[in-house]
Amino acid sequence: MRITRLRPIIDIAIPSDFLAEAPDDREAVRKIGYLGRGAAIFQVNKIIIYRHRLASNKDRTDFIIKNLQYLSTPPYLRKDLFKLSRDLRFAGLLPPLKTPNHAPEGKPQRGEYREGVVVRWDGYFSIVKVGDGIYAKVPKPMPLGTRVLVQIDAPTTRADTYRAHIVPRDKLSIYWGFEVEHSDLASLFNNYEGIILTGKEGIDIKDAIESIREFMGKDRILVVFGSPYHGVDEILKAENLEDLLRRYPFINFIPGQGVETVRTEEAVIAVLSILNLIRYLRGSLT
């Protein structure tokens, strides 16, 4: 399955207390699953979990990241990359993603990309597991447990092993699922050409369409979401970063919402669906 990567590349920033309303870990994992599915549907490149001072004892950064990483990992690699953990005891509730990196079909073909993990060495070569009972031989010694992306070159004399080379993930022209990382709020804004802040206190989406269309001409943008109890504007003010509300567009993507509070995972799907339409129309019209 090859899915062309859409432009611009979109990363999303989620607060570390987005699970604040979850009554227990089962519901927390379900919310993480909805978030991951929404991100994958709309080709999010990276989910960044950011800490902020209003999160207090509701901060669940490690729990969120571990479950998102488990969700984003191809099923055939999970036993190799994850040890038994209390944080993952309800990981079975996470929905399947079936992104291109999750669903290799049969034996690898020449030129095919596969995600893998180094499981042993053969002289100068690293042996990388790239499927159930399928391995790639890469001419580079790497530590055991290293997670890599390879491209298949040719079969070897062994029926279960193929020659391959490592490919940088950011060089792919196809969508390959999302990565997960964490950040403090102050450094979150340093590496993006365009940033969109979201929240019901922002300007109406109908008045922001043109500015969003301009953002679609950039290479990479970041979309920042608030938490169940604290909007993006409150969070930035608490961190003495309120000037960012004037520097970047702060947009209400769901005017006239029929519920008191839109959950973060719901807001992600609503916002990304609008951005995806604008991104798609812009691409089809240029």
C-alpha cells in the first residue's frame, strides 16, 4: 500500500493533560486510540506531547507517549520493542492503524520499504527483522534493538533474508505513519515555518480561510491543541507566552458547537478534516 505524502507536512501538539477527563486507564487508552486514528487518517507526521504548568497532577506524558508509540509500531515488531509494562496493560484496546508501515504483504519485493529492528549481526552486516520470519541484511553494524527503515534491494541465498539499505524516514515521498515525541512548551514553536493555534476563543474559521490557505504553501506546519480544562490561550498565558496569540493565527474551527466542551481527540479530527480539505483543494488547483 503506497499513499502519496500530502503537503504541507502537518505535526500536531497535544497537552500532557488531555486525558484529564478519563475516569480510568481503560478509557484513557481508548482516547489515545481515537487520537492516533485521527492523526493517521489525515497524514499527521508527528504527534508532540507538550508539558505545561497548568497540567499539575494531570500530566500523563509517559503514559500517552508509550501507548502512542505502541500503536504506531508495526504489530510484527511490538514484542521486540516493548517489554511488559503497567502503562501498556490495556494496549489491546488500541484500534489497528493499518498505515502503510503496518501492513506488509507476503515476501518483500525489490524497492519495497519495510520497517524493522536489528535482532543480530552477521559479520559487518546487521540482520533486521522486517516481518514475521522475514529479515533484511544491511551493510552497516548497528546496536541490537535499533529501529530502522529499509528498502529491499534483492533476495539472498536464504529464503527468509533479503539484501537492503537504510532509508532516512524524512526522505520518503509516501506517508509512513506518525512519530511521537515530547517537548516543553517554550521550545515547541522553534522549528516551524507556520503555526496554527486552535480553540473556541479564537477567530471564526470563516474569517481565517485565506490565512490558512497561505499556510498551505509552507513545507511544514504545527497545529496546537488545548486540554479539556485549559484552552490554548489559557495555557500560553500561564507560561508567559501570550504574545504568541498575536503572532500566530488563533482559530475557532468549530463555531456553533452543540456541546459545552469539545474533547481534544474530537477537536483533532474536526480541525484536521478542515485543514485536509484546504490542503487537498490547494494541491489540486495548483
